[in-house]
Amino acid sequence: MGLKSFVVLAALACAVVLGLEGDCGDDARWTYNNNLLDISGAGAMWNFTEDGSFKPSWVDFIPQTDKYEVRIHGQVSSIGSYAFYNNKQVTGVQVMNKLNSIGDYSFKECSLTTFTFSSSNSFLQRGYIGKYAFSKSFLTSFAITGSILGIDEGAFSEARNLSSVSITGLQGYIEIYAFSYCSNLSSLFIQGAELTTNYPFGFSTLKAMKNLTLRLSTYTVESGFVDYLSNLEDVSLLVSGIGPNAFDGFEFLKNVIIETDIGSIGEEAFKNAGSSDGFHFYARGNIRTINKKAFFQSKISEFVVDGTVGDIGQEAFSQCSYIEELTLTSLMGSIGIYAFKSSGFKQMTINGAISSIGQQAFSYDSSLKNVVISGMNGTLSSSAFGNSRVESVVISGVKIILDKSAFYWDEYLKNVSISAGECDIGSQTFIHCTNLEQLTLNCNSLASIGSEAFKDCTHFKKISIPQSCSSIGEKAFYGCTTMIYVSIPASVTSINSSAFEGCSALSTVVYKGDNEPTCGTNVFNNCRALSCVDVPKTYKDSSFAGISINKTTINPDDDDTGGSNTGGDTPSGANGLKELIVRGVIFAMTALCMAFSQW
């Protein structure tokens, strides 16, 4: 006779002699009374078999019509495999001690609806939840704490009444199909030291899942982990990172909360995500990197970060039409190309230490009206605001380089204010900004004005160039047809070809130096109202860029702030005069709502 058969016979004999009680482990016993199956003793329960050749002895002695609960206590260390397999009488399990494991198939197809650890001393201690342990059971909720090394294959699969799961103390893996086909599972909470898994389908086909909470400080949420949770609405994460495509296409997402510092938000992590009402993103800590297309075409409606943000990648918020306002209090890196292109922002405020703003970062933003950026120490790249409808831009920092075409063809731009220790205006910076009315440059140093920098800016009337400027680029003010006054300091040593060509209303030019700068061709071509250039009495040349001169008393330190004291009397009909003043450290354009009799 085999050992198992002998043990079963012995257990049956005990049950007959003593009543409804018996052994269920080497040192574990069971008793049954008043619809309560009590399991106590010490050590592991025996592992039983699926075919019933070795089954728990209580099966044959508890009336089949009874519905009963199970209580496990003492020093019982594990629940044996198949212990309650296909048991239609158990309604609930109460664990009052520490367990090492819940065995394979132990409650599969069991009728229990509750499984609880009922005291602070009861939890899973460095143990496992076995294969298909609660599969197809009638559990409605499950909560466990301890040090859980693993949740095995199919552990809760097809538990279709299961609505919530809370796992605290996970230190290992979640196997394939662990929660698959739990069709009513709507809330999942996982907290622990780590999650190590190679099986992305642990949560497959969870259509009812609405709430996900992960507290896994060393874990990066990968796309496979949540691939089948696409109906999620609320997500709370305490993780090390969010991987590429993690929540891509989650069309019901409403709220995402990041509870602590996070390394990065991966490429396309939230691409096309968000409910029809939008979704809110709130980070309580720092975000090192927001990668390429992280929120591309998403319905994000609010983005708040309490800490710092490192770099914002290419197209990170491109085509986000639901969000209207963005405030970043501490951006400590760069803004990538197309970062906010074609989005729905109306207002944007960014503070920090910004190293660069990429090409077309704000281009084609038809709703964006106001941008405030402080802490700039680098380049505003080509076409950063090109073809946008931005009306007002305020930028401040240590060093600001306005790259080629930074505001290219922004026909809606009215006001720009730039404050920095050092500033450069590149070529075509404000080309064809036909409604630019006010430009304030508060800079200690402005070395040059690039070619075509203000070409076709048809609202300029008055320009005073700062004493730090040494060069005026080719066609810098070409076609500024309403400009009537220009003041050029002695520091300018070169004026390139066609710099003021086509300024048909230009009637007064004041030069404050003693020697003619190096001038290209056609500097004042088609300036039909200009007859002469006012120069100091100490001026040594006979003409200025091919134009006759008028020697007069000129104060080289005059800041030309406007009014009737700048270059003579103001012309008749100058009501609503708008001006560009570039004076020493201030480059400003203001409205003078006055009418005077003549220039």
C-alpha cells in the first residue's frame, strides 16, 4: 500500500472515530462544526490531486447540502493544491495567520466569494499565489499584503465576479494570464519593491478595468503591461518611468497622477489617449524627460508638474487640441522641434533654465495667443513661432539668440518683449510680421541685426538702433513702407545692401558717427521721401550711403524716445504712431496717439 493511500485511510478512520475532523497535513488538522471548516495546526497542508485520487477527507464527511466558511489559523504555512478545487459549498475563507503560499488550483471553480486576511499578523510571507489558484472562482474582491514573490499563470483568470484587487508587497513576477478574462475587474492596486515579468498578457481582456494604481518604485510601465487595459479611466503611478506607447490609444483615460519623481515619459506614451472630455495629467515630483511624441494627438486637457521638467522632446505635445493653457514652473532643459506644433494652447508660461527652443516649436498654433518664457539661455530656433497666430511673446533670460526666421510670417504677432544680458537678431527673424506693433528688447548687448530681420514689417514707423549694434544686415528693414524715422548710432560700422530699400515713407535718417560706415548698394533705394541724412557737424564724409547729408547738432547720447524731440517735429497725421526703439539697452515700440502739424 502506498504512503498516500495509507494516510487517506488513516484520516478517514480518525474522522469516523472522532466525528467531523481529520488531518490535512503532516501537522495540520481540520474540524467542522456549525458551517465552519476550521484548519489549524502547523506546517503545510498536503497537495491534493485534480482527479480525486487524493482528496481532502472533509469532502466525504461534510454534508453536500451545507454552505460553509473556512477559517485558517495557527501556524499553517500553506494551502494545498486542489484543496478546494471545484468546491461548490465554500462561501468564504478567513486567514488569521501567515502563509507562504496558496497552492495551484486550490480554489479553482470554487464558489467562494470572499478571501480575507483578517488580522495584522496574517499575510503572505515570501510566498506565491499558485497557478489558477482562484481561476473561475466567484471571488468579488481580493486584498493581500506581505512579501509576494510571484503570482503564477492564470491565478485569477476568468474570475468573472472579481471587481477589485489590492496587492501590497509585490517583490517578483506576475505571470501570463494571471488576471485575464476577469470581465468585471474595474480596480487594480499593486504596491511593492519591484515587478519582474516577461509576460505582457497577465491582464489580457479586462474590458471593465477603470482604475489602476501601481506603487512599484523601480518599475517602468511598459506597453505590454497595460496593452489590454485600454478602458482605463484613472491611473495613479509611483514608478521609475513610463515606457514607449504605454497608454497609446487609451480612449477613455480621464486622470493620470504621478506620485513621485519619474525618469522619463517614453515616446508616444500617451499618443491618441484621452476621453472625449479630455484627460488631466498631474505629476507631484520631477520629470527628467518627456520624449518624442509623448502626448502626440492626445486629448490631454491639463498638464501640471509640481517639480522640474528636463527636456521636452520632438512633437511631445503636437496636435493636442484639448489643452488651452500650459504652465511649467521649472523647465531645466530644451524644447524640441515641433514640440507644441498645431496644438490648442491659448496661453503658455514657461519658467526655468531653458537651453534652446527647437524649430517650429510653436508653429501653426492657431489658438495660441500669449507666450511667456523666462530663464532662456540659448537659441530660439528657426521658425519657432513661424506661421502661428501668436499675438504676444515675452522672453527673458541670460542670453537669447533669435535664430533665422524665429517669427517667420506670423501675421498675427503684435507685441514682443525680450530681456537679456546678450541678444542676437538673426536673419529673417521677424520677416513678414505685418502686424507687429510693439517690440521691446531690453538687452545689455545687441551685436547685429541680421539680413531681412524686419523685412515687410509694415507697421513700423520709427526705429532707433542701439549703440552696441555694429552691423545692419542686407534688406534688414526692406519694405517697411510705413517707417518714417531711423536713428543709427556711431557703433554701426557696416550697413549691408538694400538695408532700407523700399521704405517709401522714410523721410528722416539720423546718423551719430563721424565716419561713414561701410555701405552696400541700394541701402536707401526707393526711399522716395528721403532727401538727406542728418549727421553731426563733425562728420568727415560728403555723403551717407549715396544720400546727401545735412550737418546739424546731434547729441550722440540722445536715446530717441520719441515725441517731438526725436529727429524734428512729428509729421501731420501721425495719430496711432507705432515705433520700434532700439536704444542702448531698450528696443521698444510704443503708440503715440498724437497729431502734429509737420515732421
